[in-house]
Amino acid sequence: MPWNPLAYEAFADHRMRPAIDLLGRVALEAPRRIADLGCGSGNVTVLLAQRWPAARILGVDGSSEMLARARARSASIEWRQAELGTWQAREPFDLVYSNAALHWLPDHATLFPRLAETVAPRGVLAVQMPSNFSAPSHVVMHELAREAPYGAHLEPVLRPAPVLEASAYYALLAGRFAQVDMWTTEYLQVLRGENPVADWTRSTWLGGLLGALPEALREPFEEEYRRRVLGAYPKRADGSTLFGFRRLFMVATAA
Ligand SMILES: C[S@@+](CC[C@H](N)C(=O)[O-])C[C@H]1O[C@@H](n2cnc3c(N)ncnc32)[C@H](O)[C@@H]1O
């Protein structure tokens, strides 16, 4: 799907928090080579560079729009456009970091062992992904996407929830790493605006579905989604909307 850096960054503060929480659990003192997979517009990659200024950092992303913004942020980070499903590391990394990106890729049972192979001895694989696929924001969208007249266009692009149970990742990582630290956090985001949950999803999943619809169906689909999601996340008397957002974290350290 086409990524819009400005729409995505409108919620930068909320989106940065899990990235920072993940980074906080990486205990490496001085990694020399770091990869940020699905680096997007580089807003998290620059945090990696701030924490480890001597490291050589590679940001990988499939979106030329996101990378254009990333390049404008830092000339000392190496930015590379690549499809992560087929990306091959040219050398091992002391830290392979990925925030809010790998859930866009299918077949994690194959992907995670492949990523494990890119981690150097005593290196770290640090991943954060949403784990909120049963939340109303998501369920409402998928229900509507299956209804007529949208289903004919959207059923083929609807994917099963890509993120596995936490225990499945443990099983994939435990045999390949000396230590596996995993946790989930549900952030209770306090959002503002008339329909902020719909605005939030527009820069991610909703945007992807709209792109798969013929022009004439986009507006009615989005209007109906906005109506339903507002029912699921009503505005409170003080004008805020509470949006629970569950995230899965893993930090695996090699022997
Ligand atoms: C939600 S953004 C996260 C960006 C950044 N990591 C952050 O935390 O702000 C997801 C990024 O993953 C990238 N992405 C998704 N699927 C990808 C794929 N198959 N190959 C390469 N990049 C992909 C998108 O282009 C997008 O920039």
C-alpha cells in the first residue's frame, strides 16, 4: 500500500512510545552495525543513531515516499529501498531492530528464523508489532470490507491476522537465541478530535483498503467505517476518546 509520511507522523508521539519502550530493553553497549527494518520515515532510526553515534546504521524500507523523508532527516544513516520479504543482509548486524513494521509481512514462521540468521554473535533482535487485531477498530473494518458492494473488491486483499500468538514467537526464537525477553503492553491512548480512531487507522489499515477500492466506492466505505467506529469509540464528555492499543515486544539476545 502507498505510505503517506505526513499522515503517519500526525500521530508520531503516540507511535513513538512503543519504539522507545522497545529500545529501552536493548542492553547493548556499543553495537557497531545496526539495521532498522521497515524504518519508514526514519523517525525511530534517528533515535538509534542518537543512542549509538559510533554505529553504522542501515534503514531498510519498501516505500520510496517514506525513504525520501528519511533521507532528508539524516545523511549519515544508510537508507536502502528493499522488500523485506526477500531482503538479504550482506553482513551480520549487532542489532536488528524493527518497530511497527513486520506485521505487514506474511509467514512469520519463516520470516523470524531468517531474521535470526542476520544477527551477529551476542547481537540482539528487537521487534515490536501491534497485537490488536481483535480490537473494534480492526474488526469493524474487516466486517464492513466483507459486505456488499465492497466484498467483491476487498475480500481478495483481506489478510488473516499476521501476528502469531506470543508463545509461537517464543518457540521460534528460543532455540536460536541464548535469551528471549517478551512482553505485551496495552497503551491507553487519549486521542482528541471528532473521530480520532478513524483518523488513526486511515494512515494504516484503512488507507490500504481504500486504495484497493474503485474510486466511486471509497467515500461511501470510509463514511460508513467512520460511522461504525465512532459507535465503538464514543467521545467522552471531556472531548477525549480512549483507544486501547495492544503491542507485542520481543528482545532476543544471541549467544
Ligand atoms: C507503520 S510504519 C513504521 C515505521 C517506523 N519503523 C516507525 O516505527 O515509525 C511501517 C513501515 O514498514 C514498511 N513496510 C511494510 N511492509 C514492508 C515490506 N514488505 N518491505 C519493506 N518495507 C515494508 C512501510 O513502507 C512502512 O514505512
